[in-house]
Amino acid sequence: MNYKQWVYLLALALGPVPAVAAELSEDLFLGDMATVLTASRIEQSALDAPAPVTVIDRATIRASGFSELQDVMRLVPGFQVADWPRGGAVVTNHGLGDSLPRRLLLLIDGFSMLDAAFGTIHWEDLPIHVEDIERIEVVRGPNQASYGAKAYQGVVNIITRRAGEDSGGGAVLAYGEHDFNNLYVHQGEHGDRFDWRIGASSRQVGNFRDLAKGGYEYDERLRRRTLNAQVAWRPSGADELRAVLGYSDGEDAVGGTFDGAAYPDHERRNKNLYLQLGWRRDYAPGSELSVQYSHYQREERESYVYLYGPLSSPVDYDIDTWRDDVEFQQIHAFSDALKGVWGVGLRQDQAESERYLNGLGRVEARQWQAFGNLDWRFAPDWLLHAGGMLEDYDSTDRMFSPRLALNYAIRPRQSVRVSAGRGYRAPSLLESEAHEAFVYKGAGVPPVGYGSLVDLGIWADGTVKQEQLSFFELGYTGQFPDRGLKLDARIFEERHDDFINSVVCAVSPQIPHSAQPPCVFAPPPGYLPVQQLFGHADDKAYFFTNTGGNRVRGLDVALDWQSADLGRFLFSYAITRIRSEVDDPNTRQDAAESAPLHAASLLWSRAFSHGMEAGLGLYFVGGMKWMGSGDDQPAYTRVDLRLAKKFGDQNEVALTVRNLDGSHVEFRDSSNVERQAFVTLRLGW
């Protein structure tokens, strides 16, 4: 059944759509400016924030029809989103992204969900479901002063539904094309002192199909299960104790004809466990103390039989990672004009992998941090923000990231912001410690025997240092209640230095006129260069090094317009220009083209009478090139449609069609994202 037939059947089921719109609440137009927390760790109006913040609420996520977290980022100006079957979804802000982006920080309720080894985000594997989300706050620029050296390009803070916010339960069921099915159930209860909430899901989809032709040369079928449970206990009016448990696991059936024997059909699996324990005391209006602990661990399993000349051996990419965080924080309101936050934190990252950390056993990295931010309204229309973060990592020099911002209220509900600062990105654990080696585990083919090291990948020699960043921006935030309009715009410049990149080299350049320069590291004992022994090719590896810098300039615009007659329009637009000064000429060109010059999104939604709703999403991405394993990505426009019918207070049936206008290529020219339609039934009790 094609998408036109889906639309026709739903229209018959739901009946005619009336021509007049239902009246919308005045709260949509006259409500206060949304408060944000992530910019400075202090709850404040978006007019007073020291950084640009995009807030995406539950209503927006539902109107978009998005069922995966990474797709929600398409609504944020300046963000690029793509998917590919060999590595999963990738998200970056203003370019410089590859198959494992490492310059964006993801938080769940304020705590890091970055992979402890790679420093990247596994969007599809997070231990939450989109239905667990209350809202998402996205800081669209550097935010090291508040969250440290991992917040290099920005912060995505997923704020979940708290225990007690759902008194009762509900279920969401979805079914559609490409083996799409999604089941989510939740139940919760609010009490005088004790609240609880639990949500569980199972979802699967076939994202890519191998049709053995251009653009269709990979298979990927994903299946995920999640569990998110929260409890909150208030032993007194001032204190709250909170515990959160998140879990996910899944399997991916992947492979295809693109790489043949080098990437045959096989399964990769992952497990993710997240635990958070916290205590908070409100000791005065606008003032609180809190202590929180979080633990995140991840297990990846991927193996298949690799063929190389006469060699045949299982190869695995297994890795286990652990992260433990503890943090103390105090927010204090000194007066109506002066408010501050300060705190300290400790973190330990651990990783173990025969493939990526060969011969090293379990590797550990520790850090501590101390931070502080101060907001001072020294005049009725002026707000000065000063803040900074001091950090100490095992692998870097001590780092201090300051930020200074000045906000001026040019009119009620309108302000301009000037901000500047400096920050860093500490190397990930693998950028500092990687010893990637392939251990042969097949039948002996002299001189290769069982247990031989026959191939090297990415190698770290311990000399890579932290990336550096300085930034300046001029921003404007305004709300026009009489017109139902909110506007957020900024121009910015960022200067990146000591850019960390992987560089190809020859491990044992025995072939005359080798195209690769010699590696800076010596091969490990017993290493046999199988590429030369049987393939008569250069024996290549990669090593991390600091290679020059990049200058990023741009414009971001976000507009939210709500009309009683026409509905709600969410519009975002970004212009990004990158001038690269990276040493390697190939990487320099890739970096300069790693963000589209123009990108835009438009989400329209409208409520009609008789419970009818409609949503239309338009997403334009200009031509760009993903770095690393990526390819040139031609410009494309994606069109999504959602039609829904409500019945009762909490129930609805909806049809969603993605890529309504046809398929397009993302990340790799062999990764074609196709059109997909599915029906969703939502029930509440």
C-alpha cells in the first residue's frame, strides 16, 4: 500500500475536515517567555540567558511525527542530522562532523550521556523513549563555562517527565512500512510525598535496504527496547530524594553488497544502563542545594568473519565502557538583582576492548571540575553574566573556560545579548589511548598464526593535546504577544585551534614509493603486515594529532508564530561558513565543506474542530560533505506529513508519512533514506 492510499483510508475513517479552525487558547500568545536552565545552570527567562537556547516541548515533538531523538534536532537552526547503516545516526552543530562526532554534549536531566571511550552520542541507543521526554533544551553554541570541555559545539539537555507528572497511564502503538512498529506503555502516580513513573518500549524499523544498486547497497534493521523508571520522595517540604533507572538493549541486522566480504551480513548488539541518584533542598526562595550521582555503562558486541586473501578469521569490535559522576551544586539568590551558582564534580571513565585498546586491559581516565556563574542586574534594563569552569583531566593541561555576557532589554520582552568566551575540548579516552589492532583467530597460514597481530587501525601515542576555542556572538530575543510571535536570532564567530584529526600513515613502508608518510609510532612486538604479505599494498594505519584550526562564522534564526486562524509555524534558518586552516590539504577541504551554506526547517501544525489536527514539516539541507567515513551529500528537501484525529481527552489516531516527496541520500552515497508511512494509536487512562 502506497502513501496516497494510506492518506485516503485515514480520511475516510476520520470523516470530513471542517473549514473553520477551532479557537486556540490565549495562553499561546500571552504566556510568559519560557524559562531555560541549561545555558547557565540558573533557571531564567530566555531573554536573560547568556547563550542562544532552543526549547522543543512535547507538543512540538508530537506535531513533527518524529519517533527518533536524532530527528528532533532537525528543528534546531545550525544542526546537521544524518543516518548511515555502518555507524548509526550522527548529529553535529555547524559542521566538523564525521561518523563519530565528538564536539556536542548530550545530557539527560543534566548528566552526561556521552560514550566514555569515543566521546560520541549513540542517539538510537539512549535508555529513554521520545514519550519519556518533557522538553529538550538546546544551547546552540559553546557552553564550557557551564558544562565543561565536552560542550564544545553546544549542549542538548533532555529533560524527562518527572515522577508524578503522569497520574495514570497510557499506551502508544504504531505500525507501518519498512517493518516499522513501535509499542510504548507508561504508568505513574502522584502522592503527597511519594511519586513514581515507569515507561517501557519496544520498537523496530528497517532503515536501509540492500537492492544491489546505487544508493541501495546496505541493509540495516534495528530493534530496541527501553525502560525508564523514576521515584521521588519528599520527606519534608524542603527536601526531595530522586532515583532514576534507565535501560536499553537492541540488535541491528546489518551488511550489504557495498563492501562485499569486508562487511558481510551479521548482527551487532548493545546494552545501556543508566542510574541517577539525587538529593535537593530548597532552603530559600530561588535558592537550593543538591548532590547527585550518576552511572552510565555501555556494552557493544559486533563480530563477523573477515576474508583477506588466503586468510579467514572472526573479527570483532567489542567494547565495554563505564562512566561515574558525582556533583555538588548550590544556587543562591543574594537578592532580586543578584543570583549565582557554583559547584564541584568528579568523574571517572573506563573502557576495555581487545580491538581498540589491544594489550592495555581496562583503561581509566579521571577528571575534576569546579564551576561558577553569576547573574547581576545592575540596572533595571541591564544584566551582566560572568562565569567559568576550571577542569583537570589526566590527559591534558589544566583548563579554565570563562564566559562574559551582557544582556540589554531594549523594550519589554525584547533584549539583545553580547557574549564572548574561551573554551576547550579534552581528547576522548580513545584519542588519548587507542591501540587498535586486529588479532588473527583463524587457521594458520605461514607466517601468520593464531593470535598474530595482522592489522593496525587508529593508534594514539599520548601526545595529542586539547582543542581550543574562542567565540563571540551578538544575539536578539523577542516576544510579541499581540502578534503571537517569538523570535531568536544571532550572528557569531568561532575560532577553533589545535583541531584533533586522524592522519593516515605507513606502519612498515617496505614498498618503494609508498604513498603514505611513516607513522610516528613503532609497530607493536610480533606485528605482521598482512596487507603487504598477501595484498601487495601499503600497510596503512592512522594516528591522532593536532592539525591547525578552523574559523566558523554564521547566522542562526528561530521563529515561532502562532495564529488563531492559520495555526503554528516553527521556522529555523542558518547560514554557516567555515574557513579551514588544517595542515592536511584533504582534511582542510573536507572541514571547509562540512556544513551547508544554507539550511532551513519549517514545521506547521494546526488544530481543527472535531478533534482534527494536521502537521507538515519541510527540511532543507544544502550541499555539504561529511568528514571521515562520509561522502558528499547533495542538497535535499525532506517533506513530512502528519494527520491526526482526537477522540476523548487523551486518545488519538494519526497517520505520518516521512519523505513524502521521495528518497534522498544522507552521509554516504550508498545510504538512501526512503519514504515511509505509519499509523499511530494513542490511548490514555
